[in-house]
Amino acid sequence: MIHSFYLDRGPVAQHGRAGDRDLMLLTTRSWVRNSKATKFPPGPSNFNISPEKARIHAHLCGDGDLFIYIRKRSPSSRRTSWSKDTNFKVYTIEYNNMSLALRKQFINDVKKTYGNVYIYERSRGKITIRRKEIYEEMVKLCAKNSRKWRIPKEILNASNEIKSTWLEAFYDDEATVDVNHKRIDLKSVNLKGLKQVKLLVSDVGIRSYINGPYERMWMLRISSNEIKKFYETINFVHPSKKKKLKILVTAQ
């Protein structure tokens, strides 16, 4: 869980205009100014599971985080706000991945699914979104922390296309492609969630098995004889993992 507090500054933040925006990260030692905000036009949002929403959920289960923090209203904000509360909740979604391709995919999926959203692209591969609607929907879909995330029935009972889409995004974040041993490994501290991943993998026609625990982590393994099926059914977007998978497939 990340325990950081964010404060909007300046007229852009107050009036909600598109363009650059300063994002102040408050730590115990210093203020760090380091952000851009992107505003997208309004778009649809519902509880139907589209491929984009499936990927968002998978990425949050993999390299994401959801949390709420309390921010104190400024005196001017209290004068203009309909609420007289001195504090208010900020609903936060974060995705952290060093792959530019995956971050672009995540942003595009959020844009298509939720429309009018400020997306903060910060250094070190981190994307931050503050919107209650997205937070609450993803929590309902069980996109929680590393030990508690689950795959909801909306995805478990979805078409194979949706299942493959979810698996692609999750494997992009969490999988290791072992070229030497010709296998794909997926490690997690969440055994219940990993068993659900194994179920999806089976649903799309790929055999896998779970080993462990190893240092409190379990491993879902896809062996060499299933690599080609993985390539044809799931595959990767992550550039280096995609390249390694191609090497394994070509070598067969």
C-alpha cells in the first residue's frame, strides 16, 4: 500500500482545464513536483466487461494499486464548496510499469472506457488517476492488493476473447519467459487468485500447473509443449517478453 498525499495547485487544478498541471507529492522529507495531466473527452461507463475494462482490471491486479487518502480542504475551498467538511476523501488508482507500450495501452483503455479522466504520468513509469467512479467499480470487480485480488464472475464467465485479453495483460505484468528452460512462469503470493488464473488458462485451451510455495510465493507454470498455444491464444504486448516468446516458438 502506498501512503502518499497529493495536492493540486494553481488555476488549472481549480478550474479543471486540460494541459499541464503541477502535482505535489508530499513525503516525510520533501515536496516533489513532477507531473503532467491529460484530460480526455466524455465516454461511456458501465459494468459490462469490454476487452479494455478487462485489461484495466488485470493491470491493477498485476502492477496496480487502489487506495483512499484524506485531504484537507483549503479555507478558500471551504468557502466555495457545498460541503462544509474540512476533510474529504481522494479515490486513487495507480499503475506502475516501466514498459512504455503497457502504459500507453493502459491510458488508451481508460480513455475509451471512462472518458473524461485526468491521468497523471509521473516519472519512473507510474500513472495516477483520481476518480471515485473507477475506484469503486474496480473494487467491486475485486481488483485489490497483491494478496486479495480476485478474478470476478463477470470475467470468469465471459467469452474466451475476454479471458485471453485479461490473461495477456496480467501475464504482461507478472510473467517471466524463461528461454533457457523453455517455459513461462507466473509468481504470486495470492494462491486463490493464482488458481483462478489457472482456470482461465485452462478455459482457453492451455495446460498449466501450480508449484510452491517458494518463500511464500506460488508459481503457475506453462511448459514448453504449451508454448505455441500460449503464443496463438494469449501472447504478450510487453516488447521484451514478446521477443523471448517468439524465440521459443521459432525454436520448436
